[in-house]
Amino acid sequence: MNGSLLRGSDKITALNKIGQKRAQLYKKLGVETVGELLKLFPRGYIDYTSPVAIADAIEGEMNVVSVTVTRKLMPARIRKGMTIYKLVATDGETDMTVTIYNSQYLFDRLVVGEEYLLYGKLTVTGRKADMQSPLVLQGDSEDLIQPIYPLTEGLSQGMLRLSVKEALRRIDDFSDVLPQEIQRRCMLCAIRYAYENIHFPKDNHALSVARERLIFDELFMMSLGMQMLKYKNRESNAPKLRSVSLQPFSQSLPFELTNAQQRSISECLKDMQTGCSMNRLLQGDVGSGKTAVASACAYAITKNGYQTALMAPTEILANQHYKTLCEFLNPLGVTVCLLTGSMSQKEKNEIRSLIREGKCSVAVGTHALFQESVSFHKLGLVITDEQHRFGVNQRSALAAKGESPHRLVMSATPIPRTLALMMFGDLDISLLDELPKGRTAIKTYGITGKKRDSAFGFVAKELDAGRQAYIVCPMIEDSDSDLKSVIKYSEAVSRTAFKNYRVGLLHGKLPADEKERIMAQFQRHELDVLVATTVVEVGVDVPNATVMVIENTERFGLSQLHQLRGRVGRGKYQSYCILITENMTAECRHRMEILAHTTDGFKISEEDLKLRGPGEFFGSRQHGLPKLKIADMTQDIELMRKAQREAQLLCERDPYLEDIANAGLKKAVEELFDKGSDL
Ligand code: ADP
Ligand code: MG
């Protein structure tokens, strides 16, 4: 047996009993080095610390009992390859039998007269208790809390426990990169203690102390990375704006700005007058009027002789923004142009040269605007809409494009504040927490499929009154069967419930120009009903649409439903949202209640966070943040706040971690953000 000291960077083959073959299995778990093995945190534990009396054990469930073996019965050989071993054990008060299938090894290990802790499922027939195939721990064992690791075929819990134990024993460099001062202030345990006790907790208290330390580290590194990004971005030189009177702009608007809009606009202007670049997130519920804020910024930038680029995630939205910006800005003499991927090469070239020569002040477009080579005459401001679709990396890539333009990011996804601070930690935040006056709340109803016909009857009445309706069917990305069902669905409704109306179908698999055409038809009221997948989720504006029907509601998150609902209620008519689900579970009912009674997107997002966890915000979306190994954003909100505060404090003192004392920390942050291109 080799017992020499190891480093975290050593290959796991340095451990006993791990050869090339087993190393391949570990690789499947993402473990190639000793350090990575120690970061393979248990997914749960078997807690032998509080055994129950056999009489109190819960039937049909896993229990821990502390027993002495009193008698072993003759093995019964049922058939070839199947032997059943039985023994009798007692906890001093009650007897039970233990049944072991086929494991002579385990049977032999259990010695009459000895004490053991058994963990297994208990069944009771008549008055006889029996535990089948239990896990066994020697009665005098010290490790009363046993880790359960994520496994892959060919690796067992036993092998992992042995190897992790060995690694903990032989590892030499638990170099602790977290500054001592922070550890003291946050009352965190030492790193070696944390690793030892996350794998083999002394007791439950030690486990929670260990977890806290490791979670803190992870959240702290993440916050620190985002903070560093913020500082880096702030450094850069950006156009320093003269103060500009916004009066002409406000006066030409067809409405009065809300207080929240005015506040956000002045926050932006203030940023842009400092000479450092603005990096601001404009967060506002659907319909809160983000475009007007963006336009005000573009106006101020234009008056200072710079150009603005506005980027939208889809062509439909780019078109819509283009129209709105033309409406707001053209009367003030500001030129706006549109550039999208589906334009002909010739058109694109023309627009590009307008942008290059500075003849166009505001350029609106899709990603294509930036991905293809576009050079600006004097780019001063980059605005991105629906930013949660892009990630941190894309954000920086954009900024790299111009010299050092100001950046405004618009997000319609209300994100719980703590998560926003994490995902957008590199940005300052302005909140549009007020809807324009005169909006009527959307009436929301939840029904089962049984009532679909009467719901469709209601929709038809709205259509007869000259309104329009959306029907949204969920579609998991790239699922052919979902696509088929959306197509079938639309065919079915246009033959039945809506046969006297014009029905269109919109889904993500259509070519861009086709999508565009259908959406435009709906906008011009050449279609009455639009059956769609979540393509319509993002800010499409059709004020005449008053009904949103959503099928298979259970497949959407609350925030997403809220966003979809926001497609209606944009005009002067009372609007409705009908949520349909086949299977009205208690959870479903609860979710529908929340939606029916809450109009505040932020409240809904908090509920979403509670119900479905942060995956809704972090998981499916391309956020560009590192994957967390141990921290759970819902459970660990308090720690997250602490970690954020400490990261802020540290960054104020040493924003680039140049202090030699922070060198290890810097390396760890870079590793976390991987190939650290941003940092
Ligand atoms: P979102 O924040 O969802 O992008 P928009 O910018 O598309 O919202 O605005 C939604 C609608 O509200 C648009 O029709 C816009 O013209 C209108 N709007 C914006 N601000 C105001 C306001 N202060 N008063 C009245 N209507 C407004
Ligand atoms: Mg919008």
C-alpha cells in the first residue's frame, strides 16, 4: 500500500486500487484528479446516529436499528444461483429477522453475539418484523454518518468511500485561498475540516458547519468573479456625455413617463456622464415601458454625437423595436435603421455603410448585427433586450466590439433580487417597478381540459367582438413529437372550434422569414387566432389581442406563464388568460391560484423560486455562470448575501486581486469561471 503524500492535482491513479480501468469510470463522474475526487460531494448521507427501537420503526420505510445478532438460521437454497440467508437479531426488547439475498459475504460478516447498526426497509407480517438486505455498520464504528456518492456502473459506494478516505488522509495541500479575515468574520471552519466532514461527518453539526464553509466558498468565488468583471468594465473609457435636455423627447412622446421610467432614465444619464462606461440592467415587468427608457438613452447619446446599437433576440422583436424607436425618435430628427439576418446581402451592405459612415444614429437588429462584421462610426451605447437569453460571456463580447460603449441591458424576466445580484452581479440595476397608468389587470382562470370547449366558446365571443387570441402549446426544444402535436393541434382547432376564423401557426422550427410573415399577419389582424409555441414569449406587442390560452400549463414555470400572459392586456380592452391542464394536482392548483391573484412579476418569481428552485432561472438558460457543485440558490440565500457582501468589500480594496496574499484566490476564481476569458 502506498501511503505517500499527494497533491490535489495528482491523478487519481495515485490512489490505491485505482488503475487505468477504474480511472475511466471516475472520469464519467468528472473526476480525474485527487482534488476533483474530494470535490465529488456526497449527494446524501445515511445517518446511523439515531437508531430507533424495532417497535417504533416505520413499516415499509428505511430505518436504522441497533441490534445484537442472536441466532443464524440455515441458508435456504431456493434454486441455482439464489440463496436466502436469514438471521435473528434483537434490540433488547423486540426481535426481528434479517433477510439477506445471495450475499454469503454479508451473512458471514454478521457474528452471533455482536452488535450492529442496520439500515434497511422494515416489513411486518403478522407480528413479525423483518429487515431485508440491510446496510451494515459495526456497532462500535466511528463513522456514524456515511456518505452516499453519485455513482456510475462499476463503482460502488464502498470503493468511493475507501478512496475518498485515503485521499483525505494522504492529501497535503489543503491550501486555503479564502482570506483568514473573512473566515473569522463569517465564522467559517477551516478548509481541511470542511472537506473531512463533508465526506465523513463527525456528527450532524459538523456536517452543517462543513457545508456552510464549502457553500460559502463557492458563492463567494462566484460573486467575486462577477464583481471583478464589474470593476474591469467600469475602468474602461467611455463617452462622457454632456447633460442634455430631455424635454423635446418627453414632449414628443404620446404619453407621460411614469416615475419609475423617469428615475431609470436619470440613473442611466448619470452613469453616462461620468466618463466610465455604464453597465446597467433595466429590469421591468412586461409592459412596464422599457423601450421608452431605451429611447431616452439613445436620444441623449445621439445628441452627443454618438451612435446606439439595440440588439434583440428575435427578428420579430427587432422589427417591433425598430417601429417604436422610429415613432419616438424620427420626429426629433434622429435616424433609425434596421439590420437583421434575413435581409438580402445587398440590403445589409447598404445599411452597414450607413452605420459605418455615421449616417444612421440608432441601429436596431438581431445578433446578426454584431456577429457579422459591422463597424460603427462612433458607437456610444449598446442596448440589449431580453438579456437573460444571452450570457455573461456574450455580454463582454459585445462590449469588446466598440471602443468602450455604454451598456444597457433590458430584461423582462422578473428575477428574485438575490438571484439577479448573482446573475447580473457585474451590472448596476434599475428597476421599473410601476406600470403605466390605466392598465386593467388581466383576468386569469385555471381549468381542466373538460372545460376546454366552453373556454373556446368564450374565445370565439372575443373574436366576434373584433379581438384576437393566442393559444400557446409548450414545446420542449428540438422535440419532434412536441412539434407534431403543435401542428396537429392547430389543424384540429382550425377544423373545429375555430373553423370560421383565420388561424395561424407559429413555431420555432419555421424559417425566420416565415415566422416574420405570420407574426406580421397577426399584427395586421389578418389572423384571428395564433397557435404558437413559446416563440411569442418575448415582448411581442399586439394590443388588439385579448385572450391568451395556455395548454399543458404544468409544463411551464410560473414566471414563464406570467410572461406569456403579458402578451395580452397591452391595449385598452379587458384581457383574459386561460390556463388549461389535464391533471389538476394540488401543486397545479396552487400555482394557478398564485397566478390568478398576483400581477406583480417579482412576487411571482419569488414564488417560482420557492416552488421550482433556481433551475427555472439558472438551469435551462444560457446564463454563462459557472455550475455550482454544492450551493443551492434557494436554500442558501442568507449565505449568498454574506458572500456577496464579502466579495464587494474585498473588491473595493483589491478589485483585480493583485495583492500577493490574494494570488491563490485569484487563481481559484479564474478556474471557477473556467478558461477565464472574461477575467
Ligand atoms: P416592455 O417593458 O414590456 O418592453 P414596452 O416598452 O413594449 O414594454 O411598452 C409597453 C406599452 O406601453 C407600449 O405600447 C408603450 O408605448 C406603452 N407605454 C410605455 N410607457 C408608457 C407610459 N408611461 N404611459 C403609457 N403607456 C406607456
Ligand atoms: Mg419589451
